[in-house]
Amino acid sequence: MSATGYPPPLDHLHICAGRSALSETSYDALSREELIHALNRRDAEEAGALRLHYKGQSLPWRIVRMVKPRRQKIEGKLCVGSEADQACNLIVEGENLQAMVSLYKYRGQADLIIADPPYNTGKDFRYNDRWDTDPNDPDLGPLVSADDGSKHSKWLRFIVPRLWAMKEMLRPSGVLAMCIDQRELYRLGMVLDEVFGEHNRLAIINWQKTTPKNDVSHVSVTTEYVLVYAKNKDAARTQRSAKSTARFQNLDNDPLGEWKQGDLTAPERRKASDYAIQNPFTGEFFGPGNRHWASRRTQMKSWLQEWDADYEDYDLGDDRGLALAIKGWARASEEKRAQLLAKSRARAQTRLDQGAWPTLYWGLDGLQKPVKKMHKELVKAGVVPTTFWVEEDETPTEIGAVSWLSSLSGRSRDGVEELNALVGRDHGFETVKPLKLIKKLIQIWCPPTGIVLDPFAGSGTTAHAVLELNTEAGANRRFILVEQGRPERGDPYARTLTYKRVERAISGERVDKAGVVSRTATPLTGGFRYSKLMLAVDADAVLALEREEMLDLLLTSHWDQSERSASHLRRLPAGQHAHLFAVSARGEGFFLVWSGPSKASVFDRATFKAIVEEAKKEGLSAPYHVYARTSIYPGPNIEFYQIPDRILDKLGFNDTTQPYSSAAEHAG
């Protein structure tokens, strides 16, 4: 007991407008970038901004800068799809802070980060106090129990450096969507305000994860939260272009506001959604072509009947499903059909003239093929069509504080059942984010060609959502997943769960109640590369690599300044050439003069001739990109990359703060 008679606080957390740990910071020890961050933060504090202070607090960017990049080993047996598909998507097995630092080619490239961190339940979170001074320490630390007096400060010390790393991974107009429950909601909100800025907050979403229970003695907790922040709202263009403005209009005085024309169909033919619908103005029947109607039949019928006409099933004899025709059409004579159509046309024209047209409409004059209205305002309620995306030249969508019912977001139980169908029932996850929720976040905040990063990948829902949306809407989004699993239990579920779920989503394989795996679902288009984080990298570590290890490092670290995240190398089959190992998207050859750490690695005239011959055999033209330890031949059309310096450059090493060579032990 304290002198006041009250027990002392268990966790040293407090909010104030005064100086933080920065007041005790030695500015001489900071880099230029760190000094700018520190001074900006100090200015904000002196202006009266609120800050959260907690035990063990340190500068997050300093923790991130201390993390050593690691090389990746490509696990060929776990890679899925063609070389091109593998180049698009990535699953990384390893600790997420180390992974984000090591994925230098993607720094500043992610359009959306979806993060589902441990909720600090007392069962899901481990912390090593040594991480405060050495984030490379491999020990995961003990489980932080529910009655740990410092559980909140430990969670903050864990999450804040990762928030900083996530911010660095985002492109200037990128968005972070952070999942959380009531345990750490308020603390997370405060640190997000601090790291991203309160003015960059886009949404606070509470979604219905389950239905209320009647067997609880207090208020039933049925919701969780998603906090959404932009890296910088002002970085995106604040004024829409004339082209974008023309897309969104309100031609019919719709009370929901501006809308644009959208597609009623989705890729691929599907029997259940392959049928024709009848235009009430012209009587013409329209089918989905080689696609399928994206909405359910009951919804399509409801939209049609909003044109003041009743509809019924009708066999057109077109080898498709039963059409939706004006009621009475099936049994009517030609004369009667003309009367039905005249009546239908008159009613539909009246409805057209009234304005505020139904969601399904027939062009501005009623005489065109069916299309769909897509309202921007509906984003605020979470009602987002599959193909919806606010134009890329607009600021990120800001929707404020909203609630999504389970009909809009799905339930946690839905997520568990989706996972059961893919990997079986013995996965051990009691709660899983539903596909519907993750797809909705992606639809709203990631453009059709964007990159989605998930540093807490878990069961792989984010990758599954990206692949489904790509198939349904013809998009080309890419994903990067990072998952460590539970190595302290000998359970690398990056392989046993994350990989398995995504692989089966692509293959169409599902597990029935008897545990039998068979291909019963429609395969999804795509693939991914699977890699594992290995030892920390510096010059000495690079020079100690065997040839195969060096090849993995070159393939995983490669990027081109002109097309950073999109650049990749297509590896050629092993054993075909002595030096040529990969080809770029531009058709240029990459060569490695390296047989191991104990062998000479010299680019000379004889090697140049051998490289030219290898390039001719593959039909490659200059320039030739050559990696070697030294070069004594300045041959024509050669782009020379010295080992290890140029490799470390690709990994983001800064020689002023991270010496290429270190005598320190490499963290395992």
C-alpha cells in the first residue's frame, strides 16, 4: 500500500501535454532523419499536443533502425504458380519487424496495410524486454499474462516500432487498417494519432463479430474495431481531375448523391448466374455474356421490379438458366406480348421521368443494356459493390465513425468456417477475420493494381481476399504476407496454416467433414513466392554465402529504380549456364560470377566471352548485368555490380549508420 492508503498503479501509463522521452534524448546521437522527427515531435508537444507515456518508452524509429536486414531463402517446394505469378505475391516466414526492414524493395510501395496484431488477451502475446535495446534478439520472451502488471506498456513497446515500420512501408497515399478489440483500443488510438497524426485518421469502424449472448452477467461484447489512418491525406491530389468528376454525377437527383455507372457482371461464366433479363422499355433480353451476374437472382429481380413491372421465370430456350421476363410473357401470344410491352414501357418511362432511378437501370434513355449505379455515399455505410473503387486521383476515402452489421462485414464464426473448409478443423483458431470484412477494407482503400501488406498474416485471410477480388472483379492487386507462427511450440504455421490456406484457395481444394481433401471449389487465379528469413546480413555474411544462397539473395533483393515494387527476375532452371541465372521483365540477362566463398570471383575478358555466349543461347541482347567480387575487364554493354556493396545497397544499408562489415555476431 502507498502512503495514501491506495495500492500503487500496476502499469505506468499516463497522458500529458509536457515533454516526453525526447527531453532526455541526446540529439548528438541522432541521424539527420531522426533529428527531424524528434524536433517535429517536440514542437507538437510544446504546442500542447497530448502524448501517451509508458514504462520503457523509447524512440520507435531508433528501434527500427537497429533492426538488421536478413537474407531470404526461397523455399521452392512451397512456391505456387508460374514464375510470373510468383513474382506478384509473397509469403515471408519470419518475425514481422525484421521482415519489414528486410523487404527494402517494397518500402514506400504498399497501398494498404491490414494488420491484425495480438490483442493482449493473456494468451496471444510474448515480449522480450531485451528488444528495448536490441530488436534483433531471437528470444521471443515469456507469455505476457492477463495479470501482468506491465502488460499494457509491454504491448505498446511491441506495437509502436512496428507501427513506425508500417508507416515507412506505405506509399505517400497509402492507408493502414488496424484491427483491435476493446482491450487495447484506446491506447492503440492514441499511438496511431501520434505516429500517423490525428488529422490523417480516416475511420473508426466497429464491426459485429458475433450475435449477442444471453448468458453473460454484464454487457455482451459483440463487436471489434478497425482503426484506419492515411499516411498523409494531403499527399494525394485534393482536387479530382475533370475526367474523374465526369464519372461521378447525379443525373437523376438521387437522394444518395453522386454515382457512377458500374458493371452488373463479374468474370467467368457460372451456371447459377447465367440467365437473361428483359428490358421493360424495349422487351429485349440481355444476358451476362461470357461472365455472370454479380448479384443474386433475388436481388436482380427486386431491382427489375422497381421499374414498376412484375417479373417471372421464362425459358428462352437459349441453353442458359430461366430468364427473368415481364410477367405473363411466357404464355402470351404475339399480340398479347405487344400489349404487355406497351404497358411496361409506359410505366417504366414514367419511372424514368420521376428521377432517383433504381440501382439497375437501362442507360439514360432506357434503351441500352443494363448497368448499375454505384454511389460514393454508400461507402460510408460499408455497402460497397465488388468493383467499387474511389478514383485513384482522389484523396483516401474518409468515412468517420461507422458501424458495420454482420450482414456487411461477416462474423468471426464465418471466418472460422471458411478456414475449416480450407485446412480442416484442427487449426486451433477460435476467432478468424471473415473474408467479407477484409474484402471490404481492400475494396475501399486499395486500388485495383495496388499492393496489400499484412505483417500479422495469421491464417492468410488477406491473401485469400485479394485473390477472390482479383477473380471476381478482374483486378490485379498483389499481396505480401508475413507470419512467424509459434516457433517456441515447434509450430511454424506460416507453413502449416498460412501457406496451406492460400495454396488451397488457389487450387480450389477443400476439406469435407470427413477430412477428405478434394477439388470442389472454383480455383482462383494467381500464385506466390514463399521465402524464409535467415541470418542477419552484412558484408561478411554476404561473402560467406554459397552459390545457391547467393542466388536466393539476389532474386529476393532485386529491384529497379524505375519500377521498384513491380521489378522482378525470372530465374532460369539450375544447371543450364555457368553464369546466367535470371532474366528481367525487360528481357535482359543477369549473371553471377560466384562459385562459393573460397573461390575467386573475378570478371575478366574470358568471363565476358562466356557471358556473351550464354546470352546468345537464350536470345538475350545487351546490356548484361554482372555480379562479381571484382572486375578487371571494362567490357562493352556491361552493368557491373560489385559484391557485396551493391547487394547491400539493394537491402537498404546506409553505410553512415550501418557499416557494411561488422565483427559482431550475426543474429540467428
